[in-house]
Amino acid sequence: MSILAQFVSFLARVFDFLILVRVLFSWIPLGDNRTLRTIAGLVYEATEPILGPIRRIVPLVGGLDLSPIVAILLLRLVSDMFARLA
């Protein structure tokens, strides 16, 4: 596997993790904990460039935001495509 494919695969795994953390943060009340709020803010800022455009295309289903699932699938697809090109 080429270095570019490895880098894309690494980035895809990082964003997979960040998206999953974002989903978890959306399920728990953060309260007044500044540390958690800061971490959540950083995670939201890092993932919004990926999830925002997807959210504009994929509608809510029963009040559920499916953009994280779509984003993870797209990240894996791109990662696999780069792996096959190498």
C-alpha cells in the first residue's frame, strides 16, 4: 500500500473515531463541566466540515440525524478506493 493510501486510511480512521465520539457526546448531558464542553466543542468543529454538507443532503428520519452513518460509510469507501489504487 502506498504512503498516500496509508495516510488516507489513517485520516479515515481518525474521522471515524471523532464522529463516533460526537455521537456519544450528543447522547450525554455535558452540564457545567468545562473540560467536557471544550472537548465536545473541538470534536464538533473537527467533524462539522464533513457532517454539515451530508446533513444538508440526507434528511432526518424520524427525528434522527443519519449523517454520521453516511459519513462513516463514505470515509470507508474513499479509504478503500485509495487502497485499491495503490
